[in-house]
Amino acid sequence: MKPRHKRLALIVGGLAILGLAATLVLNAFRSNLVFFFSPTQVAAGEAPRGKNFRIGGMVKTGSLQREADGVTLRFVVTDTDKDMTVAYRGILPDLFREGKGVVAQGKLDESGVFNATEVLAKHDENYMPPEAAKAVGDAHERAAANKAAAEAAARTIRQ
């Protein structure tokens, strides 16, 4: 075999190994990727069925219910526009409170209940997870726009 052919074989072999490594890394990345959705997006059908994703917002005051086994909990996450029931089996973080920001990771079941495998809570008085803060802010903007449109329609009808 000529030196030129050996070099070409080494280059082709190196490219094949590099391509295989890139494929394995991208596949692992894709399988571990978890997207965030607000309750409004989940209600609109944007969230994947049967795949892990995160949902976030505020824990609705008065919604926390503990089941008889003492480990299973249900609570409602809201972005002030839509509500989503979350079921979680485990110990909640110490900072978990009603009326505070939360992000839960898990899957949506057929009945529309979000079965969480992990619950993340805020870490101080002023913190809300960025995704949850954005979802709540978006919901407030939609509510303000809807209110303004309703007031404009009412003014038009009065005239």
C-alpha cells in the first residue's frame, strides 16, 4: 500500500470515528432534553404526551391535598390564566409553599393530570424560576390585553 493510500485510509477512518462519536453525543443530548411549558401551553395541547417535560407557575393557594398514605400529594400549578393539577409522590422541598413559584418535572397522563417525578421550589423571598416568572408574566399580559379589548368593545357598544 502506498503512503498516500495509508494517509487516505487514516483520514477516512478518523472521520468515521468522529461521526460516530458526534452521533452518540447528540443522541444522548436529545434523549435527556426536557422542555418547559406553562399551564396555558399544556391546556392548548403544545406539551408532548408520554414524554418528560417541565411545568411551572405558582402553587394555587388552598390546593395542596395530602392523600391517606402521607407521601402522595396533589396541588394545582397556575400561571393565573390556566390551572394544572399536579400529582407527586415523595417529599416536597422545604421551601415549597402555596402561593409561591414552583417547577415540576414529569409526564402528563391521559386524564390531564401532571404526574411529577421531581418538584423544585424557590430558594428565597424574591426568587421565582425564570420559566415560571415568564409564564406568569405572559398570562398577566394576555389578561390585560383581553381586559382592554373588552373595555374597547363596551365603549363601542355604548356609542
